[in-house]
Amino acid sequence: MSTYAQVADVVARAGARKVDASTRPSTGDVQSWLDEGEALLNGALQSAGLPAPYTDPDAVLRLRAWLCEYGLGMLERSQALGRGDAPASDLVTKFYGRLDDITANPGRYGAMLGAGAPPANTSRLRASNLDGAIAPEFRRGKVWY
């Protein structure tokens, strides 16, 4: 059972598409996709050094939105393939892109999910040379400490 999203959250976003226990795909299929998506999402968060699963209500709302995109994307793909059409949804691709972005930018996602501050174990590198007064100087044989 998914922590962040429920089948009803995906069905509410499905519009006129009917999804219940007797349809193909069924609510059981949607639940499986939510469980799968949550495992992928938590894995990406943990890989980035962020805590997972999250329980903070604001973080859960953000994670629910992302997870529902995955569930809805899988629903759209399944229904399109059932009709013999090519899947047109890019929601699944967007979800996988977000997983890559989480691991590439843990500070941003830590701040987004952790009440405004990145976790202590994330590293940051910031540099600024606004006035151009400091110019790097490189000399052969010079060791900089």
C-alpha cells in the first residue's frame, strides 16, 4: 500500500476514464503502479542521501503529486496499448526524469521536501565574482593552497 498516494488520487485525475475493479486496467493495476512508483521514488531519494519515506504533510503532498503523475501516465499507456494505439503520455518519462534530477540535485529536493533547508549531508559549492576584480592567475610550477 502506497504511503504517498492512493488509487482514488489517480482515478480523480483520470477524467472521464472509468477505472474500477472490473476494468482493464483495474484499480489493482493502478495500486501496483503506485507501489512501484513509490519504491522508485524512495530509492532515488535514498540514493541522493535524503530520508525516505517522508511523513511531513507538505512533503507528502508534493510526493503525491509526482507519484500520481506516474500512476496516471501508466494508466494512459495501458489504455492506449489496449486500444492498439501508441502511448502518447509523457508523464512516465517526466517521472523518470525527476528521479534523475533528484539524484543530481539533492540539495534542492532536500530543501523542497524538508521544510526549506537541505539536509546536512548535502554538499554545496557556490562561487561569485560580481565585480570582476579577482582574476585567476595561473603560472607554470606554481602550487596553490
